[in-house]
Amino acid sequence: MDTIHAIRVEEVRDKVEDKHFYVVYIEINETIKIIGKSKSKPQLIRYISEVY
């Protein structure tokens, strides 16, 4: 089973190229993988599941 250390959203404001976007990435098994880039701010939602 994989170990997920963090899921992050980074806001990028590139003033040199006049760009503004968000990068979503995951740190899994000590490796960082970019999930995607977005012009709009992603909505962050947390769910908790309980199994009985």
C-alpha cells in the first residue's frame, strides 16, 4: 500500500510571463507527482468515512 504524505495546492503568480494558475500535486512514497494545473482555484473538500 502506498504512503501519501501530502496533497497540496500551490498558487503560482508568474509576473515575468504575466500568468496566474494553481498546481495540484501529491507526495506519495517520497516522490512528488503533479496531478494537474488549473486557471481557477480548486475547491478543497475533506471527507471522513467510517466503516462499521
